[in-house]
Amino acid sequence: MNNLIQSADGSITAFNQEFCEHYSSLSDGAKTEKLYKHIIPAATLFANQPQIRILDICFGLGYTAFLSAQIYTHTAQSIHIISLEKNPATLHLAAKIHNLSKEMITKLANGESLFIAPHTSLRIVWGDAKTHIECFEDNTFDIVYQDPFSPNKNKDLWSKEHFRHLYRITKAKSVITTYSTSRQIKENASEAKFLIYKLKSQNLRASSIFTKSPIALENATQISLDNLA
Ligand SMILES: C[S@@+](CC[C@H](N)C(=O)[O-])C[C@H]1O[C@@H](n2cnc3c(N)ncnc32)[C@H](O)[C@@H]1O
């Protein structure tokens, strides 16, 4: 069972009994966390790109997917989001939070692609994210929201092997966003050849960005491997 609960910014999150963890940060706020640690930094870096492919790991309560649709809604950019998720119950929680119609729920539950905003499509790929990630083709994604549960609860989705696959399936100019600032995770990403950036947003805990090539983002600072904090 999942218990809905209000987070610091007033937005709703839930507690997941299987992983014993909330779907979002209670102290940063569910909406605030997803917007400032994932969606806005990535959208800023890709502001001039007409078509963007996003891999959302994982769908959860749907904030990363549905808030992305909102953020890109005033641009002419064409956005394709693939969300990975193993737990069908999450869709029913997301439906309450994002006011989804029965038709939308049915299509998403069936793994169909759906326009959730005029230029934004979403498809949920159900099942084990690890297996699906291994099967994506090389150079597929521009943006990856690396948002599983924490590394000690969701080990497979934070391993060195996982980051090697992310390196393979992302384009040369791509970005991985994540809330994790763990030294071990930064080392795993660095071993896969990603550059590591620390992201600071006002009034929020720091987060991380991994890229294949250098980026210029106002509040992001590159960290060298000798200096991983
Ligand atoms: C922190 S939540 C994601 C939050 C989501 N991005 C949002 O905006 O609401 C983590 C999600 O990962 C899913 N998950 C964990 N391990 C998984 C796996 N191996 N395969 C697919 N989904 C998984 C959980 O069911 C949970 O919904």
C-alpha cells in the first residue's frame, strides 16, 4: 500500500512500502525537487534543440514526466519521453495527482504512446528497468532523469554496469540528472567516462549532473575525480 503525504512545497508524494522510501524528497518538496534537480537544468541545456528524447528512470508518481510536459509546453520543441516502471500501482497514484482521464490511464497502462501536451509524447515501458536499458540502441537519448530509489535500496540502477549502459544509449551531447551526490555514485559514473558536475539550486540540497562533454550551466560546477566530495 502507498500512503499519500504532503511534501514541504505542498505537493503530494507517497511512501513506497516495498522499498521503504518516499517517491520524492519530503524536505525539498516533490515538485520542487523534480523541477530544479532534473527538468529545468536539462531543459536549459537543450533549449535550442528541436527534438528531444528523454529517458525517465523511473515513472513513479509521474512528476518527472508530467512536469516536463508543462515546462516544454510553450516551446515548439518536440519531446518524446520514455518512462520505465515496474510497479503498475504507481499509475493509479499518478492519475490522482495529475488528474488523468480514464482513457489516458488505459493507454499508459497498455504501454501505448500518448500525447500528454501538444508536442510531448509519453510511453511507459513496464517491467524491470535494468532489462530494458540493456536493450535500448546506442546513441538514443538526449536526457536521462536518473531517479530510482536510493542507491542502497535500488542497487541495480546505480551500478557501474548501469552507468556503462547509460553511456552507451545516450548521445554525444547528452545529460544525466540525478538527486544523488554520493561519492560512490559519482565514481561509478566517472568510471563509465561521464564528466561529473555538482548542481546548486537556491534553498535546495545539492544534486549532480553527468555529461559526456563539457557544459556551461550557471549553477553547475565540474568536479574532478581527485576532488569528489
Ligand atoms: C523515486 S521513484 C521515481 C519518481 C518519479 N521520477 C516521479 O517523478 O514521481 C522510483 C521508482 O522506481 C521504480 N523502480 C524501482 N526499481 C525498478 C526497476 N528495477 N525497474 C523498474 N522500475 C523500478 C519504483 O517502482 C518507483 O516507482
